[in-house]
Amino acid sequence: MSIQDIIKGKKEWRAHVARVKALPQDYRIVYKEIQKYLFKVGPVELTDGTGLLSGIVDLFEEGAASGKGVLEVTGNDVAAFCDDLIKDSKTYADIYQESARQKVNKAMNKDKGKTK
């Protein structure tokens, strides 16, 4: 990654944050919770830019412009809203689960060799 890429990424992130700050307060609160949720359990691709997060801001800007409350846009279960957004994406949870499975299988196979 070149210095130009880093600078471009920072500019894009600052513009994204400015869009979030321009949202009504209820939208900002829910956006921050969505962001936290996605950073914890979210898709691996989330770190590849702000595509998903920008899409959420787009949706929120449209909802706010049409006078809807944020929960009219997301539904009452914001975590379910997030899960639906990432349902077809590989998540960090998936990677961790696969790693744990592999370690258990390796340990179990190693123990089987010792008992013979």
C-alpha cells in the first residue's frame, strides 16, 4: 500500500464520518451501534473500505430525508438488521469457528494415534 493509498483512504474515511455527523441524532446513535456490531462480528470485507458502511449511511440519509424514524428503516432488532446485511459474507466469527474446529480435530487425531 502506497502513501497515496493511505492518504486517499483517510480522506474517504473523513468524508464518511462527516456524512454520519450530519445525520439526525437517533440515526447517529443507531449507526454507531451498527458500526460496533459489525466491527466485532462483521464481515472480513468490512476492512476493505467503507462500502457496507457507506451503504448504511445512504439508507439512513434517505430515511431521514423522507421523515422516517431510524427504527422504521432498520426495524426494532438492529442486530438482526446487521445479520441480514452480512448473511452471505464470511465473518471473523466464521474464521474463528473454523480455526477452533481444526485445532480440536488435530488434537483428537493426535490422541487417537497415541492410544493405538
